[in-house]
Amino acid sequence: MTLHDRRPEHTGPTWRRSSYSNTQGNQCVEVAVIGGRIALRDSKDPNGPVLTFSKAEWRQFVRRMRHTA
């Protein structure tokens, strides 16, 4: 996993909002594929920090989230 101080310098990633995000819009995360990595950001701060994961790291992250939810 990598933490970026700002949004990666890529043109036009398609960000998708999590289906588990709060409907009031105050607890949302968005996911995109950037350069073969999975990127995760806070939808309230689209120019803020972005976490990126390899595909294997992303699978492990999702698996752990499912077990803790």
C-alpha cells in the first residue's frame, strides 16, 4: 500500500463511489484503477491523499473488511 500526498498525476481516472457509503454523503470513499493499481480516496476531499494498493493488497484489504463488517 502506498500513501500519496496528493492525487496521482494521471488524466481522467474513473472514480466509483462505494455501494456501502453513507447516503447522506458524509462517509464516502471512492475507488479507481490508476496505472494498474487500485486507488482509494475520500470523496469529500478529491484533491487530498490517495491510498494505492496492488491487486493482491486490494483483495486482502477487501477480505479483511468483509470479515470485520
